[in-house]
Amino acid sequence: MEKMSVLDLSAQQGGKPNLMNIELMLNNSGLFRAQCKRLLEETDKACKRMQDDDHKRLDQRIRDIQFLKKELELKLEEITLEIDVLIALQSRVVNALEATKEPLRVTVLCLEERKKRFPSENLHDDVDRELLKERDLIKGVASLLQRVVEQITEQIRLNRSAKYRLEKDLKEKFEAQCIDNSCVLMTTHSVNDLQKSQNTNAVLPSLTVTPEFWENISDINIAKAEHQKTNSLSLKALVESVLEQTAADMRKQVQATTAAFQLNIQEVKNAKSQMEDKLPKILSEITSQQRIREDLQVAITENEQCLSLAQARLALRRQRPGKEQCYDPAQSQLLAEVQQLTANINRLCGEVVQSEEEQRALVHCQLQLQEHIDVEANTLYIDEVICSQHRKPIIIHNF
């Protein structure tokens, strides 16, 4: 039925009110009021339902944000801890790298000092071989530790990058949560106040981020942080192994070099001691040769005197009268004596010459012994005093 307003009913009356029309008008007005009440109730229920739905959706959204925030905060704490651990580990590696400088300097110095040995001793012996191995090993360790420092530096950079993304994500989550919390607390009265302070009728940009994509962003950041954490743990285990192995290798090589030094020092000491034991014997033998030569000279003189006597007797007997020139036993004895004495003198003179040669050989041996003793003493001084003093402070501790 078409509704009729009061003006329409009045217009149909010429002057006198029509009671039927008035009754119809009252009925229409009542129906309209009932319709308005239903509309009011419906719109009120719809508003309350929509506001309840808004609260539910916003509360759920806040819980979702809080859940992701906890995940992000946990991963941020883990990656921050890994950064601190890597920084401490990097400091250890740097200290280990620094600790290789002094042993390397001492090793090179010992090699240079050993070049000052006499040419006869300046040979490529076991000590030199161990020193060269030690030098190459320390250089290799230093090069390896330098590469490890660079690897740790790069991993720290990657961890900090992951940390930055987590912090940025957390910051944005916090801002979004604050905004949604404000939305939950917002009422019709607060909207009026808000409309006074800012233009709420401005056109908002379209939202292109889907809930799945929104959650996926945080998952990606968490996954990247977890990946870098795993890399950090692997690198940390590798570095710990490298530090342990390099320290053990250096300690083993230093011990091997020290053992070579000690063995060489003992061998030099033994050789020097043996030569020093021989030297007094050589000197004593030189003195004995001098004495025996003096005795030979005395014997030669005595034999020459006896020879002169025998020759004089023969010469005197040749003055006997002609018929007395008899080859008697006395003459035979004198002739045999001259012959024997001459032979004795020749033998004694030969022994004197041999004694002089023996003495010259002994003197030459004495000089050689003395020279070798000086050489061994110089070698002993370089190895036992100079090199040992340089190497004494070198102790390879665990890195």
C-alpha cells in the first residue's frame, strides 16, 4: 500500500477535517514508527556485530603479530649470541696469529746465527732441517689463521645483516601491533577527537600485502637467520679444530727442533770432549818424541866416540912393523866393531829423522785438534748458548 503523508491528507480536505483520513494518517504514522524501530534495531545489531567482528579480527591479528614477534625475538637473541661468540672467537684467532710472530722471528734468527759457524761445520744438518720445517710450518699456520680471520669477519657481517632484517621486522611488527591495539581501544568518542586532529577522509593506498605474504616475509627472515646461525656453528667448530690442530702442530715441531738441538749439542760435546781427551796425549807424545830424539842423539854421540876409538886403534895398528901386520883376532874384532858401529850410527840417524817426522805429524795433529776443538766450541756456543737462549722463552700454549 502506498503511504500517505499528513500533507497529502490535508490537501485532500477542502476545509473540514475528515475523521477517516485522520485515522488513516494515524495508522500510517504508527506503521512508519514501527518500521523505524525495526530499522534502528537492525542497524544497531549490525553495528554491534560488525564492531564485535572487528574486535575479534583485530585481537586475532594482534595475537598473530605477538606470535611472530616471539619467533623473531628468539631468533634475534640467538643470532646476537652467535655474533658475540664469533667476535670472541675472532679475538682468539687474532691473538693466535699474533702469537706466531715471535716463534717465527726466533726460528729465522736461529737459522741466521747458525750460518755464522765455521765453514767445516756450516752444513745442512738435522737441526737446520728441523728449523726450516719449523719456519715453513709457522708461516703456514699464520697464513691459515689469517684466512680464518677473514672467514669469521665475513660470517659476522652476514650475521649482522640477518640481525638487521630481524630488528627491522620486529620494529615494523611493534608499530603494527601498537596501531592495532589503538584500533581495539578506539571508540566513537575517540573517533571524533581523532577527526579533529587529522583528516580521516583522506584516500588510503590500496593494501597489496596478503596475510600469507605478510607471514612469509617473517618466515624468510627467520630462515635466513637460522641459516647463518647454522653456518656460524659450523665455522665455530672448524675454527676450534684449526686452533687446536695448529697449536699442536707448532708445539710438536718446536719440540722436534729442540730435540734436534739437544742431540746435536750432545754430539758436539762428545766430539769436543774426545778431542780434548786426545790433545794431552798428543802433547805428551810430542814431548816423548823430543826426549827419545835427545836419547838417540846421545846414543849417536856415544857410538861415534866408540867408532872414533876403534878407527884410531886400527890406524895405530897399521903403524906396526911389516912382519907384524898380522890379521889377528884383535884386527878382526876392530874391523867388525867399526862396521857394526857405523851401521848403528846410520840406524840411529834414521830413527832421528823418523822421530822428527813423527813429531811434525803429531804437531800437525795437535793443531788440527785444537782447530777442531775451537770449531766445536764455536758451534756449541751458537747452539747451546745463543740459540737456546733465543728459544727458551718460546712456549706454544693452546690458542
